[in-house]
Amino acid sequence: MSQRGDRGGGRGRGGRADYPVGQARGGGGAGGPGGRGGGSFRGFGGRGGGGGGYGGGPPRGGFGAGRGGRGGRGGHAQVDYGLFSPQGQPPVANAALNSKAGAFVASLARSGFAGEFPRRPGFGTAGVNTVLRSNFFEVELPKVPLFQYDVDFTPDPKVQRMRKRLFQLLEDDPEFRNLFGTSSNLAHDWAKTIVSAKQLNLPNNRRTFTIRFHYADEQVTEASKTYTATMQFIRELTSQQLLSYCESNGQQYDSSVMIRALNIVLAKFPSSGILPNKKIINFGQSKFYIISPPDQTEDLGSGLVAYRGYYSSVRPSFGRLLCNINVCTSAFFKPQNLADLVYDVFGSQHGFMKGGIVHKSLNGLRVSTTYLGKRKEHTINGISSVACDQEMFDWSEEGKTASVSEYFFKKYNYKVKRGNLPCAYYWMPNRQKPGEKQKAFIPCELCTIVAGQIFSSFLTRSQTTRMLEVACRSPKLNAELITAEGLQVLGHTTANPILNSFGVKVNPIMEIVSARILPSPPVKYKKSTARIAPGTAQWNLRDVQFAAGGTLKNWVVMVMKEGAGNFPGGIGEVKDVVRKFSQMLKTSGVQVVNDMPRQLHLCIPQGKPDQMRKDAEVALRKTLNEICSAGKPNFMLVLLANDNQRVYSHIRTLVDCVYGISTICCQSEKIKKEKGQPQYLGNIALKANLKLGGRNHELGGTALQFLGNDTIILGADVTHPTAKVSVEYTPSIAGVVGSFDISYSVYPGSLRLQTSRQEMIEFLDEQVAERLTFYVKRNPSKKLPQRILYFRDGVSEGQYAQLNEVELPLLRKACAIASNKDPKYKPKISIIVCGKRHHARFYPTNEQHTDGKGNSAPGTVVDRGVTSIANLDFYLQAHVGLQGTARSAHYYLTHDEIGFKADTLQNLVHNLSYLFPRATKAVSYAPPAYCADILCERGRCYIQGLLMGRSDAAGSESSKGGKGKKMLNQEEERKAIMQEAKQAWGTGPKPEIKDTMFFM
């Protein structure tokens, strides 16, 4: 990135743009004369008003005469949607490798191969053939063996930061270094494992080293703690076994050990700080971020910055080993004085606790101080709720109560300058009361945030917008960054002495893979077929009626107000909006019995957050009781004043779990805005029809012929509490949805609370049994389905086997429950894992096969080249990406009794992507899994307090050492939090709505 120009006159706002690697920043929108030039992420803005200056590349900003009027808004960003076409690299797939892979898959069928997962029956052939580049790079394996050693430290360092420092001190030991000859022969994971390029001369294959622990800015003293590091030989690793695995069925060899060793070797360069002019930090074993120089960062506001980095991971593929490399952008804490962060987020003293999420996110933040005469790092647990001048504690040395400001003045002769700001605190043992903890306070102005700490909480709306601007890149730019910068940053080049020592090479040319583009299925409405232009995967609701319209009888409108009224025109303005909504429903085929429903206006009480939350719930209950006293409605339209999540969650919890009313909440500003109003009302109509029992659209022709009329499609997902925000031990939420007719377009669901952070679904048998029972109730056959197709979201590659071991038996148990243990009922079950949290990206090579924005055309499927060696998996991009580089969904068949062929499964999943019930376009992954995800999100509303860090349970604060309170043990606290969650959850969605799509 280049620097922006100096600020002159008024500043025009430029559009963000993607830019070619190595090129200067484009200008922002021009300001007045002398206006400020833009930066590379901002693109080429339009010219400002009043003879504004020009946006410019580096190092110059705008230029012009004296200060002028404020510049006009910048023009649209100029984004390069061209193809990624590196010189000298023709887009030709490896025909020999494809042929060899085809022969291998055919041999699996002949041999009767039966592995852990279903074998690949063949490669797909349907669709238009195309060729793509993909962000995988072939890895040449060493011809000599590698050697693995493990290191154990005594005593065991409990904190990872200490363990990492111990590895640094071990590497500094001359005797340790001499064993390896050169540091390039050594790589490790900063935790336990060492990979060596040479076999070490160790007596009895082990050796011990003594380490005097100290941090880099400390001196070794007599008080320095002594650790013993014991290094022991574990195994020899040869590449030949891994290569044989890549060319065979791979079931007799555990590739994970060698893969992990190679990833450790590849991570050594970016983790070592040897790249000139750039400081790199690693997050985990596979992500590496550039945190300096400063022009590599983007400010997100409120104390956060965005760092660009790269993901790197080795994985086996047929016939070779590949390294997957991708660009990644994450939010980090800005390295600055903590007081500046606190002031930016919380503002004045009265605003300290309004940022509860950010307050919780500071738990675990590392800060450095120097007030003791030397640099010292602390890990803080949060900030106080009152100012330094007012935060009082028992000063035992003086036998008095003192404020933090007074203590620092008398103890350290330091006068706190910003006493109106809160203190940072961390927990320490209470010397006066063993077994208890107390807070140790430090004024925020004495704390400096240590650089390189990732922010893992929620971003604000403005931060999210800025992050999207920074992270969103065209496919061409994304690919250019990987090849021009990523390979250099990661050290995946021939100039890397570490790779040279280990005999590893990474081919700098992206893999080229064969792909196919599947055709769109026909989308049917009541009396017509949707018009889908080629390559768009979308349509509109103009002149169509829903496939099956619901009935709207008794309904009400509730207008929420907070502060200033959101409908200045009063009841008349609301009536106008409601009239337009009713008309949209009628036009779309919904039977509206009463198009002038009752209106109720509710003003949300204002005040402190905690009191406001309680008052809002009381007011909501009172209004809902008033609504139901005149006859409970079957539908309610809520017009929200703003996007207050607390109010929204209260509404959802009450209408779902207490009153049982199908409800749509929408923003007043959006629904009354004339521009785009028909489309907005149309989107609301889609949701309303679903909640009223209708079906929006179906697929025609033979799109779903394979499923027949005896299949149920299930979707399942689990959502977990948010780290550093949610109360510890807050339960996870599992959602399961299921079809019930041959349209496969409507998916009611079942929700459950379960053990915190457990991915496998605990009560899957109960939830699936509910879906099977409802299937019998609503399906014309009145019989249980003979086939179950189970789409599972959120499961990582390392959990595929566990999924089969844990959830498959529960699926079978559900069948027994639903059939009253009929021994004859044994439906065929197939399990498909679908995921989007992967780093595979694909770049078209033919202009005719794009979506017009540089991404592959919708319907693109990849099942060879970068997929599993022997098992049935594939990547499918069914949708058109909204912006940036589109991400395909990855599907992996982990169990198959139905007997899928490649084309059958790929076409089925692609066609289902057009059946997401509340959209008029193909979506990015299978609707059953998508609906399960949305159902889980609805469940989060019911325990929103716990998820956002609020708890009334006795252990929620005391377990972390509340003043004068004994710690609860983990099991006691887990039970207390689960009980609190169950109390908030109640019985879940009421019977009146639980078998509808109330959650859409």
C-alpha cells in the first residue's frame, strides 16, 4: 500500500477499489482545492465539487489552490473484473493426471474397495466443460527422510506464551544449536514437536537441557525460574509412503503425521521474523499476518486495525501433494495506549458500560507497563465499571480504603492524568483469604496494548462495513496477491534456506483443474415458470404468484418507538405502509382476509442498559397481553425503530416461546423508504407466506426426480457461544430441519440446548424423531420415508469419522422412536457434510464462463484435481457472489446407503440450491443446512443474555474471583449456567408455530 496524500481542502468520498499488485493507491473522491488523495483500497473516486483537487497515487495526494469548498462524493470504484492470466502459464489441465485419476477410480470399483468413507464411484460428466485456476500449489517432497522429536518441559508451563518463550530460549542454547548444525535444519510448532532435517546424535535417543526462564526484555537473575527441557526421538518420516498414499486408496497409511511435519516446516520461515522489511505474526499453525510496516494496515476505528495475511496448509491429492494458499484479513487490537482505546469505545465516564461486548473482549488482552521501572507484561481480564478516581479497594498495607488514583500517587508517586477513565484489572490470589481471588487494578493510561493480538469478538456496524471494504477483493486481485505477495511472505520460494535444507520445493504456478458448469433447473410458480437469464442464477417476483399461497386472517401491526418517532406521519403513514404490504401479499397469491389490521404503538423505555432491558420486557409483555386479549392473532408485523438487538431478541423470545405468534420484524426506515420499496415488500412477502403455511416456489421437470416421494431431507447445525463474550459454559444450540413433501422446499425444525461447545448433536434422536413424525402427519402417503438424506453443516474434516460414530447411530435410534421400534423399518441413510469454512478458491480462465465479475459462472462444480483421493467429495459454486471472490461450498459424503453416483449427487445438490424458500436466487450452500443454520440463530435470541455475557447465576462472576466470594467448581458453574439457560428458553417455540417456518 502507498501512503495517502496530505489533507488539503474538503475531502470527497471515493469508492473502494481493488488494484493490481504493486500499483499505487488510486485516488479517493476529490475534495475541494487541495483535497486529500485517496488510498489503494479506495479506488478512483469522482471529482469533488468547487474545482476539487484530484485523487492521486503515491506519494502525492490531491493538489490544487487554497482551501476550497467540501468536495463532492467520489464516483464508483473502478474494479478490475478481468481474468487472472499470468504470463507464460496457459490454462491447460493436466490431461495425463486426469486420465490416471479416472483409471484409479475405476479400479476402486473393480476391487470392491471399502474404506472409512464411501468410495468415489467415478467423476461427474454432466454440464459444460471448463478449466479453472485454483489456489493450490504442488509441493515437491524431500528425497531424504525427516526426523520427529518431542520436547517436554518440567514443570509444565500452563500458558502458551510461556511455552513459546521456552522454545526461543531452548533455540538460544549453544549445545542445542550445535546438535542441528544450522537453524535451517530445525522447525518446530512452538508447543511440543520438533522436525529435523538430520538425525541427531542423542544418547539413548533423548537429551535434557536446563533453561533459566526470562522474557526478552528481562535479565536472568537468581530468582529466574529453572525449567528442564527433555527432547526425545519419536520417529523417522519418509516421503515415499506419503507419495504412495496419494496414488493408492490410502487406507493403510495415516498421512496426518507427515502432513503435520511438512506444515511445521513450511511455517518456520514466516514465524521466524527473517523476512526483510516486514513483521509477520502467526495465528495458529496456518495463518500469518503482516503487521508492519504501517502502510500494510487499515484502521477500522474504535481501537481496531485490519491486517492482511496468508493461510497455508498442505494436503494430499491424487498423485501429488498440494499446498493451499489464500489471502486472509482479520481484525486486531491497535497497538496503542489502553486509555485511548477505552475513550474511543466508551467515551465519557457515563458511557463506560454501554460497550459491554468490547468490555468482555478485553478479557485476555496483553498489555505492557513500565511504571515499576522496567517493562512488564500483564494479561488483563477487563476494565472496571467506574473511574480510577472512584474505584475503591481495601489497601491492607495502610489499613484503609483508597481509590486507585490515590494508591498510585502515594505508592508510586504517579498522578493519574485521566482519572475519569476506568481501570484495567486482572485477577490475583487474595492473600488475606486463601481460595479466593481479588482484582488488581492498573490505570489504563499506564498500559500499552501489545501488538499482534487478534480481536475475536463482534465488530460494530461501522467496523464491519470498513472490514468488508478492506477484505473484499476481486478474484483477479485475490489471485495476484497470492502469487506476487503471498508466496514471498510465506517463504514458499527457492530463496528460502529452510525449505532448501529440508529438500522441500513449492511450485509457484497455481494448479489448473478441470470443471463443469451445470444448467439451472426450471423454477416453477403457481401459473408460470421463472425467467432465469443464463449465468445469473436469479429471477424476480414480477407477475408471479407463490406456488401455494397461505391465508392471512387475524393479524396485527406493532410499531416500536425509541426516542424520536419513526413514523412522523403518525397512524396514517403506518396505514399506508400496511396497505402496500397487504397489496403485495395479495398480488403474490396470499389470501388476505383483513387488509386493515389493528395497530399498536409501543414506546421502549429509555435508561441504563440493564434497567432498559427489564423495562422493555415488561412493556412488551403488557402490549402482547393486550393484543392477545382481543383474540390471539395468527400473524404479527413488527415495525422496529432501529436495529437494537436486545429489543429484537426480547420480541423473538416472547412471540416464539410465550405467545406462539408468527412474526416478521422489519426496520421502519427500510419498509417506508420509497426507493426499492417494492423489492423490500416482496422479500417480506416471501417470509410471510412461509410463516402462514404456504410454499413460495418449486422445481419443475426432472430436477428432483431422483428423490421420488419417499425421501426426507434433513439439515442440521450447531451454534456455539462466542469466545470472550459469552458467559463461560453457555450452552450450544442444535437445530435440525426436515422436509415433509415432494416439493422439498419447506423445512420446519426442532431446537435443543446442549453441552457448551460440543459439536456432535446430543439429542439428535429426539429432534429427528420429531421431523419423521411430522413427515408422516403431513405427507400424503402417511408413511415413514424409506430414504433419509442428512445434510450436516459445521463439521470439520477431522470430525468426519466422529460424525459417523456418534450421529449415525442416533439417526437410526430416531427411526426406531418414530416407528415405535418396528424392526422392519430400516430406511437407507446417507450423510453429506457441507462446509464453507475452507480456503479453496477458483478462478475462471474463459470469459464466457464467468459471472461478469471475475468469478466462475454459477453452477460450477469441481470434483477432481484438488479433491479427495478416493472418497466422494466436490466443490460447488451454485450462486453468483455478491462481491469479491466467490466461495464454493464443499460437500463430502461420509456415509452412503442410498448409493449416489457423482452426477446424481452433484446435480441434486445444485438443484436444491434453487429452493431456498425466502430467496429468488440460487444460494451458496444446500438449503437444508442453510435453514438449520438460521434456526440455530433464532435459538440464540432465547438465551441472548448469556451469549452477550450477562448472567444472574451465582457462579458467573464469583467463579472468576468476585470480591469476597468463594469460587464455584466447574461442574457447579456448568450446571448453574445450564439451568439459567433452560429458564430463559422455557419449553422453546410454542406448539402453535413449532412445525412452521417461524424462524425464517
